[in-house]
Amino acid sequence: MEKFLERIIYLFNTIDTYFLISGIFCYVAFSFLLAMPINFTSIIVYSLFLYAMFKLGDFYLYYSFMIPVFIYLFYLIPNFDIILFSGLLLTSIVFFYLSQFFLYSVPYMIILKDITLPFRIIVNSMITFAPTSSSAIMSIFFSSMLTMLLFFQPNPLNYNSAGLLGFILAASLLNRLFLPKTFQSGDFKPEERRNVKRVIYLNIDGCRHDRFNQANLPFMRYLEQNSAYFKNGAITVYRALTNPAFAAILTGATPKENGVMDNNFHSGLKLEALPDLVDTILYGNIHIKDITKPNWTSKVVSLPKYGVKSDDVLINMLKEDLLNNKARLFIADLSDVDIAGHAYGSESKHYIKALQRIDNRIEKFFNWLKINKLDKDTIVIIGSDHGQAGMEHSYMFAKSEKYVPLIFYGEGIKHKVIDYIPSIMDLNLTISYILGLKYCKSAKGRVLSDIFD
């Protein structure tokens, strides 16, 4: 049931499916209200046209800067009516806030048990830019564009209508031109390997590097002085979403290459990944299940069931497997910080408190490793998949989305502050190097070998 509900939520949360659902629904509802015939051919033609155009521009942020031009071009088409235009826009706005309440706010209310969240999310959605329903501007723009095209049906044989359709194409090409590029480190794959017994990668989901540095995190500050610490962080991939970022870490390849471009529909990982090379256990919420191949071992913690205690349940699973399992790679995705960012915004005190809870959990976990003598011949990596801007992430328009913390700790690791900025994709090659594995076939970037004595 949770898997099914997740798919429904992402249909309404991810812009490429949300704008189709909202755009078509608002057109049909408004036409029904005015007792106007519904043109099903137009629905197919204009929906396919706009989907192709917006996909070309990857639903990117710069579309929003062109809103005044779009409105003016609609005004010029022959059958434009300002009253109908306003009514259609209002319908799109109402649909957005209803779907946001039931399919964005309510899940977080269930997880965090906070009835004030709908009001907080409404406010934050007005200042958030992302291709998801956490962004009011982007969601309403893309969906209402489809609604307007379906209703006014600009004829490409008319000069002004052709101008509108032509500008949509031009805007998409312009967005395509300025899309962020995934950063790749210089190639470095040494032939020699280490042969450490195990690697534990603790991923603090949605952790901004700047907020990580600002927060009062005593254990992280301790680790920074006793580890290989990348003081400027590591850079994530485009798009900066959980599934694409995790797929990039596992394969060492960009989202475009590994096929996982968002959290919605994708064909799954087709490239060789770390769990194909070594016994691995992955832990996390439903995101982990989304990118797990059928023959991999993954353990999913239910966020609706455990709420803010989900990470405690996850760490207990990890501890049990460390004592009883012969796996060599353990990858745990900790959700507390990401949830706080989506619910309250990454500038909020709730986000800092979530970071402090993570700091406390990781300190207890490190103490447990020492007590059970599992800190020997073990490298622990602390990092993140992506940052956040406002209460969302993806576009990499802001530095807060791009940069994430990265720390390596364990025997043989230098106590060193490192200046250069690696890619999160470098984790793939570096983990292979540490465990003495071959490198994934499609992995790009460098082994961070200077972290060792």
C-alpha cells in the first residue's frame, strides 16, 4: 500500500506528470462548468506538443522569468478573453493548493504530527523554485499553460497564434541551452587497490553544506578534526534529487547516463553498480527501493509508521547486520534532515534541530562501533546526496542545492582538511578503491586516494 501511495503522490508531485493531470482536469472542469464541448483531439495534440516542449527545456527555472511575455502573447490571439483567462488561472491555482494539501502537506503531517504544516508549506511554496508541487510558481505556470492552450486552441495558421507557439519553442530551446551540467572530476583510477574489510556510508539525505557548517554539531566538529574532511563540501549531480543522486553514487555515472533523472518514472538502473561488485546492504525509505535491482539486498523503513524515529529504526537494522552479516558495504540513507527541509524549509530552526538529532545519532553509532570492536578495519563515510533551496531541490540554481558535506573516517585515513571540491560520483570509485574491487564500467571521475596516510 505504501508503494502504491508513493506512486500516486509522485504523479502529483513531479512536474512532468502534475502539469498534464492539472492542465487537462482544469480544462475539462471549466468546459463542463460553461457547458462547452470538450475537444479530445485538442487534448491529445496540445498535451503532446507542450510535453515535448517543456521536456526539451527540462521544466527549468528560466520559464518563470518569461511569464509576462507568455501572458502578452495569449492576449494577442484572436479568441482571447480576459475573464475566461482569469477563471482558468484561478481554477489552476485552486487545483494546485488542493492537491498540495492532500498529497504534499498531509503526508508530512502524518510523519511529523504537526497540524501547522499546511500553512507553513503554503507560505514556503511561494518562494520555492523546483519542478515539483512544492513550488507554487512553477506548478501553476506549467499546468495553466496547458489549460490555456486547450481552452483557447491557438491556430498555428494565424500569425499571432503562431507567434505564441513559436515563443514556446524558443523558450524551451533557451532553457535547454542554459541547463546545469553535472560536474565530473578529473579522471584518476589507480591500478593498485586498498583492501579494507568494510565501508559504511551514512548519507544525510538533503543536507546543505552551509547549514551543516552553521549548526552546533559537536560530534561532526570532532570528526572534522580527526578525519579527511572536505571543507568546501562535494558537489551533487543534475538533477539534484534523491533517486538520481543515489544512482550516480552507486554507478559513478551521471543521471543522463544511468537513466534515473527524477523520483517519478524511470526504467531503473541499467549500469553496473557497487552492489553488483560486492555484498552490499542498502537501508532507507521507499526511495532506496526505487533504485534497487531485484538481486540486491535492501531494507526499507516506513516513514508513515515510524515518523521522526525512522532513522533510529534504520540504525538498529544496520547494527544488527554489522554483527551478523558478512556484507562489506553498508549504505544507509538517513531521512530526518530531508523531511525537515521539505516540511519546514531548509532555513528553518526545525532543519537545524534535525541536523542536531543526526549528529547525536551518529555519535552514538560511532560509540557502538568502538564498543563492539567494529571500528577496526572499517572506513565510515559521512556525506549527502543533495542540498536544498527553500523546501525543495533539483534545479541546482542555488549553491545551497549544489554542495553537501563529505567526511572520511577510519584507520589509515589522514587527519586532513582538503580544499578541492569532488563530485558525489567520486564516492563510487573511492569505495571500489578502498574495498579492493574492480571499478564500475561506466564510472567517471577520480579516486580520492589522498585521504589516506
